[in-house]
Amino acid sequence: MSDLCVNLADDIYYQDDYSSLYALNGEEVFNFEYVQNSNRILFRSIKRRIKNVAGIIIDEELYDLETPYGYGGPITNCYSEKFLGDAFLAYRKECIKQNIVCEFIRFHPFNKLAQYKDYFDFHAQERKVVIVDLTLNTEDRWSKYSKTTRNILRKANKNLSRKKDEDSLVEFCSLYQQTMDKNDASDFYYFKPNYFEKLKDVQGVELLSVMNELTVVSSGFFMHGSDIAHYHLSANNSEFNRENGNYALLDFAFDHAKEQGCKWMMLGGGRTSDENDSLFKFKSKFSDKSLPFFIGGLTFLPEKRTKLNSMWRQENPDSQLKLFQLYRNS
């Protein structure tokens, strides 16, 4: 595998403009930086007030933290036990001071700190995510595709044109809604139109489409920093399923990200953690490389988290859910 060394601090998921998209209704982007000489670590998340649990109003002023949509986790340039111990202690003290109950983290798969599980109160591998090596030339990259995928792409690329165009946003929003409805997606994947308006204005975010003459067949938001590009959200026109626009769109995105100087494209995982998940298997058609995706948690006020989760459990006694922030489940 090519060198996995990347400039993670420059990744789109660590930019304030991106994180701010998810700070709504009085929420805020919460940053904490700890520095010792030339060593530093940055914690970033969304800080939210805990207003109610299962419909029960919470009068006490309590907050929690969560990674913005996608990937994150603290990033550092130093992995010494002494430095990390001091940094996490300082971070815990600050969070306790601000009445923050706990934090749920979705680690960036390129984040080395995700492997340092001893610093977290909860840590688990959630699934695998597919990554595409963009340092390869087009011929070598295509050699990683399945034979069927190569044949599909040759036909699709003959029939479809490529377009980088923000003017397709209205059509994308409509197609995205239809795609989510067709896939019976959870509320987590639904976004309001003004979200997409703001998203397209974030530096490094682009809307790419493949077209059948003047009609959008497949369209998606792709994001990039200096080293890593990301497949973010996409939609397909069901009237043109036979054109396999979703295949052509990804191949277009790989070429475009490579032109921007990116080394890797992250396609993400499936809808579930099952390696037979249909979405994961589709993404795996484009690469034989993957990385583990870890989730984690930090508890700052353990008695409060236990109480909040118990409140939710009392209102939902038949539920089998086991979540770190169970009280957040609607």
C-alpha cells in the first residue's frame, strides 16, 4: 500500500467551516487545544445542551459532545505517553468545568490516535471503510476494479458526459430525497435544502454530476483537503438506472480528486457493519484496500451519563439498544 502519511489537519473534516454546518439551534463548535513546547493536540466536536431525555425535560445545565457528521477525533503531532496523559487530563478537567457529561467520537480512519484505545473510556471497531489509491495512474487504478466494473464503466463513459456544476443543486436535492426514500434511509441521512446550499460554499466541496445530454443521471458532493478526498453524499435518477451513472460518477470523482493533488479517496463503508452489506460490496468493486473505522467515547461526569441513560431505559424498557449516548436516541 502507498504511504499513508497525510496532512490530517488539512482534511475537510477538521475545518471550522465544515464543522459549523452541524452546529445548529444554539449548538457550537467546541475546540480545545493543548500545547507543550512543540507538541500539540486539538480536540474538536459539537457541543450540545441536553434538554430532554425521552420527552422528560432536563432542568440541570448539562452538555455533551459529538463528532460532526463524518469523521474526526483528536489529532496530535506527538504520541508520547507523557504528553498524551497530560493532554487528556487537561481536556477532562476542562470538560468537567463546563458541565459536559460525555463525548462520542467517530475517528477519522487515517487518524493514528484511533489506535490508542487506552485513553478512551469506550473504544470499538465499528466497520471497515473502502479507500482508493489515487497515486496510481488511471490504467493501474482500473486494474484494481472488477472485470464487470471495467465493462460497465466503458459503456457508461461512452454514453454519459461529466460535469462540475453547482447549478445542478436544485435537481440534486430532489434526486437525493428520492434516493433516500427509495433506500428507506434513517432520519440521520436526510438533510434540508439549506444544508446543501451551505455545504457547496465550503472550500474544498464540489458537486459533480454525470449527464445524459441535459439530464442529470447521477450527482454527488465530494470533498477534499490537500491529501484526502471524500465521497460525501450522492443521488441517482431512477429513470436512468440502466446507464449505471453511479459507477461513472465515482470514476469521474477519482480523476477529479487526483487532479487536485489528492493521494486517497475515501468511499466510506456500508449501511451496516456487515461485510456482505450491499453498499460496502459496491464500493469494494473499485478498490481492494480498506481501513478500520473506530468509534470511541469519553465520560467526564460518569454518574450523570449513567442517570441519563437509565432515564431513557425506564421509558423504553423493551429496547435492546446499547449506545454510549443512549439518552440521545429519539
